[in-house]
Amino acid sequence: MKKRISKFVPFWVKLFIAMCLYRIFQLRMIFERKVPKVNDFEHTVNYIIKNGVSVSRFGDGEFKWMFQNREDGNFEINSPALSNALKNTLNKRSKNLMVCIPDVFSGLSQYNEEAKEYWGICLGLNGVSWVRKLDNSKPYFDTQFTRPYMDYKDKRNAGNKFQALKLIWKDRDVLVVEGTKSRFGVGNDLLSNTRSVKRILAPSTNAFEKIDDIRNKILQETSNGDVLVLLSLGPTATVLAAELSEKNIQSIDIGHVDIEYSWYLMGATEKVPVAGKYVNEVPNGGHEVNEISNQDLNNKYHSEVVSIISK
């Protein structure tokens, strides 16, 4: 019913309401002295490159799964086990692990109108409970480093941001752990500067239920040599990155970088389907994934797959 009603509400009205809710949220955080400080994109990426840390990211979805109030119809069900795993990850302190949260608490001026509307309502409804779970003495980094393009008002520096991101895996042996239809880096040059690429394909929905199998396969594939693990697997990636960091395996919850890069290359100004890839944020067309059409890409992709974990 809410979705039906929202269709008839002009966007400027929703934006006005969102900004009012956001301002109330900010005032409450100032009153409680709980305004998180988040290092920006440049500091986040430079810290990863310089220190070789693993990365666990908490976006709005991870916070909602942590509170078991993620909306129905998503690719991961709410569960006490996932909630507890996310809480443990958020509270973890380790020199080998970077914990990222959204850079949305001190202002939204850097984002476009659609992102402002989304975050204003999201934080207005949920933000207080999220922030109360954070540690003011802990340094946080920007979870949006994996989304450097679409949500920003000024997109002129996006190309430089993607070039900076590519330095994370430059000349590295990379293990991509992804959903069966994600196809991270396929059809573009995102991973062209790596030494090698292998892939583990995990279930595209409810991957957390298979986290033990996924972890075991990762450990097998990283047992020989210095391998960088790139995890594109929703909240399961958030949890796994922290667990693997304890075994000195650099693992990065890399999220939507590939889709963002595809949108950047397309010059897209709104979220649209990407041919051959699952785009969970675009239900109209983004969930319909065709086979990889180019024969050379098809052969290369399949040769990289070392394991498929079924539901």
C-alpha cells in the first residue's frame, strides 16, 4: 500500500519530507553526542592500499539485516544467525580489518536528489538505532567507496576514483567470490591489471546459509600464496571478510563496484539494467540475466571458475 501511495506523491514533496526527517535525526545525534566520523573515499582507498587490510562494509542493508527488519523480497532472508554475525563483525577491533559505514551522518550535500531522498527517509526512520550500535572512539571508513559514481551529484571525478580502486588489486592474484549471475569484471577492464583471476560461484540468494561451504572453498583456494579475495555477496561478504582477516587473508567486501563501473562506462545517469549481469537494485530488467554472448568472454569466464557452490 505504501508503494502505491508513494507513486502519487510528487518527488519534491518526498524530498522535503526526507530532509525534515534527516534534520531531526541529526539533531538527535548531536543531542546524544553520537555523530560518527567517517573517513572519505580517498583516505579509505589509500588506507587499504598502504596497509593491506581486509574490509567489511555496512550499508543500509547490513544494518537492517542486523536488526532483522530488512524488507521482504531481498536476496537474503532475515535470521538471528546473520544478525549475530553482523553484530560481531561491527564490534570487531583488529589492525587487519577496516570496518566501513556510510558517509551520510554529517551531511548529504555531495549526493544527488534521489540519494538525498533515500538516505533522509532511511536515517529518519532507522538511523538512531544504527548509530547507537557504533563506537565513537573507533575510526570508520566510507562504505560508499564501492559506489563512487551513481549517487553523487558531481560525477566528474568518477574516472579517477575507479583508477584508484584498480590499484587495490594491481598485479595481484585475485579470487572473486560472487553470486552465480554477478560476473564481476566480465565485459569490462576492471580486473585487467591483475596477475590472475579465479572465481568461486555461490548462491545468488540466501548465500549466508552456505557460509561454511563458501569459507572452506576460499581457504582451499588461498592455501598456496598471497591471494586477494574480492567478495561480492551481500551481507555474507561483510561477515566473511572479517573472518578471513583473522587468518591473514586479505579479503575485501567489494559490493557494487562492478555495476557502478558499468554504469560509468555507459554514461548512465540513473540505475539501469546491465547486459549479462544481475542488478538487484533494478527489478525491471536487472533481474533478467542472459548468458554471456561474446564467445571469447564466455570461454575466459568459465575457465576462471574453480568452484560452484549450489543452494
